[in-house]
Amino acid sequence: EEVLEYKKCMDDPAYFAEKYVKIISLDSGLVPFNLYPYQRDMFKHFNDNRFNVVLACRQSGKSISSVAYLLWYAIFNSEKTIAVLANKGATAREMLARVTLMLENLPFFLQPGCKTLNKGSIDFSNNSRIVAAATSGSSIRGMSVNLLYLDEFAFVERAAEFYTSTYPVVSAGKDTKVIITSTANGIGNVFHKIWEGANQGVNEFKPFRVDWWDVPGRDE
């Protein structure tokens, strides 16, 4: 039964997240992760596309669902390096703390062994690892990354310099994934250019948009 369940989780990140992932809610503490319809679509979007750019409203649960996807990706794909980068190092480490919490609350048969687990990185026994860093020009220079996750990218200072130094890391692999998520922050910044380019079909990114009305329970 556990093997069949493991296979179901391996085939479907949304099933894995909804059935086994726990998150901390502001009102109720540790609770099961009940996905909104848009989050299921977002997981599928991440799976189907190499380059993903997500424009989301505030407090929509985009970061937490992205983190759940990263954990799923690390558990069910061996020898992968996942980099979590945010506009501040503390924010990136906070993301990693969320991964750790999800990991600790998985049932035993789904938990991979951990070789290292600290505030900056998690190394799994399947040789996959998740590393957290700030979006500085040199943060992942020289690393080989299979999945790059950039959070709140519209708020990164000197984003153009960072993006230029990071892009070769990504384009070196044939199936490297990139997930960029952010709330809007005016026009003219790198995130805005990537988003517009994705909508016009002039770059390799595929856009995914989350509006405030996509979050259940929000009214006028």
C-alpha cells in the first residue's frame, strides 16, 4: 500500500501536497495543506514548463505552494540541486525553514534520509539538495542548479546584474527549471520585462497569473 501511495505522490505534486504536507496557518497553527484550485493548476504549470513566471496578488499562498513543489521535486528526483533565492538572505532561509517543517511532518515512508540539515541547506540521501541564498550577483555563481526558485523577484535590487550572472548557471542544463514568483512592483524592472515578454511570447517563460479573486473567501 505504501509503495502504491509513494507512486501516486511521485506522479502528482498536488496529490502529495494536499494529502501529506502540513503548513502553519496564522489562525490554526499546524494544519493540512488544503490547496486552492489555482494552486493545483500552478503545480501542473510548473511540471509542464521549464521556465515559469508567476505574477500573484499579496498573501495568496504562492510562496508556500512553491516551497511544497520544491520539496516534492527534491524527494522524487535524485541528484538534483535546487536553489531558493529571495531578495534577502533571511527570507530565503525562512523558505528553507518552511521546507524543513513540511519534511518533519511527512509520514515516515515518504521521508528521505537527510545527510545535512541546517539553516542554509538540506542534503537528502538521494543526493538532491536544497540551498538558500540571497539574490546577490555571486550567490550561485559556479554552482550547477537543476531548479532555480526566485521569490519576490520584482523587489530585488540590482536584479539585472543578478540575472545576467545567474542565467548561464540555468542555461547550462537541458532540462533545468526556473520558477520566478513575485507580486507586482511597478514597471521597468527585470521581473516586469520577463512577465511582459512571457505574455507576448518573445522569451522562453510561460506566464501564470493569480488575481485576488482567485483566493477563496475574498470579497469586494
